[in-house]
Amino acid sequence: MDETNQISVNLSAKNRATITSTDKEWSLSNPVFAINWFDTKSLLLYNLYNRLASRSVRAVGGRAHFKGKVTTVLYGDDEDRRDVLLIVNYPSPQCFLNMLTSTYFMTVSILRMLAVKRFTFGFTRSRSDSASENDPRFEQAYLVHLYRGNDISEEVLAVSTGAGARVLYSGTLSARVSTGPAGAKKQNVRCLMDGIVVLQAEDSSVFDKLTMSDEYQSVVQKTASSFVAHIDRMI
């Protein structure tokens, strides 16, 4: 596999992190959106970690795109549910690996290990631009839809736009992270989706009506599995 499809970095003398592209048409030199989907042992402690780690994210050119807490589940199995969604944009996966090797970041990450449980992670490439206009009407309610199987992002967006919602982020899985000793078989960091759509609307009732529609349910049926939930924005 060539360097555009797989990159690695030593985290310690006995551990190595590797990012492998899952999309042959997409290079690891491109910008990525990291999807952090997890539960917390202590949200307060995790928020402290976020504030401290943001320095490292900014240092490599990254920025937080969205952070929210799941409230009401509309579709999906409990096994796929997590409490917090954090989407971070990085200039490239290599920038992410550079951050992992920072002494400051590795020290701060001790707080993350204490604060987080059932952590899942994957890199996605954007399927559409984020909403470009700063319209406060669309900053009141949010919905997250993670899915496996067929790429239904364009269909979700088409149905949602007609119902009065618009996209905040839409992406498909393009790379995965694995860790393990150099020269040994790596273990993939768990990832629960092939794609994700985050929608925004002026009121949560827009999403209730949308997700009950025949059009939306028809789209959901095209996936191997879907998890859909209201989510309160935190940043």
C-alpha cells in the first residue's frame, strides 16, 4: 500500500498508530473530519480535557466543527447509541498524527482516558459544504443520523431540505485508525458508521415531522442500519 493510502507514527517504543484509507479514490493528503462518538464517565472532566486539548488541535491547523449531546433517540439500537458527538476538522490525517506525538497532548490525554468510555472514531470526507449563511433561524435544533451500508447522504439532504431543515455536516467514512506494536497486527479503533449527516432546523418539531415522513423512512430502509437522534449543540 502506498503512502497516500496508509500513514503511521510511533506513539511510544512499543506502540504505533496507523491511519488507513478505506476509499481508493480519496488520498490521505486531503482535509478530513474526525468523528468522535462516545459516552462519558464524567462530562465535566471531558469538557476540561477539550479546553486543554484545543491548544494542540489549533497547533496543527485543526478546529472543532460541532459538539453535541444526544437527547431523544428516534431510530436505532442502543448498541449504536453514544452520548456525545464531536466533529473536528483537520487539514490532513498527517496533522492528526503529528498532534498525537505532542508531549503536551499525550499528557492532557490522560484526562480523556479518565473521562471517556465506549469511544468510537473514524475519519470522514465531506460530502457537501456546511451551511454558509449565518441564519439564526437554523441554530435552534439539531439532528444526527449515522448509518451503515449504502451512501444515503444525498437522499437525506434532498428530503430534509424540502422539510425545512438544512445540512450542518455530511460525510462518508474514508479512513480508520488502528494501534498496536510495530510489526504486529494492528487493532482498529471501533467505528460505528459508514456515513453521518448532521442537520439543523429552527425547531425540533421539524425533525419529528421529517423523520416520520414516508420519504425519510424510505431512505432509512436503504441502509443496513441507522441511528437517528435529536442532539443539543454544546459548541
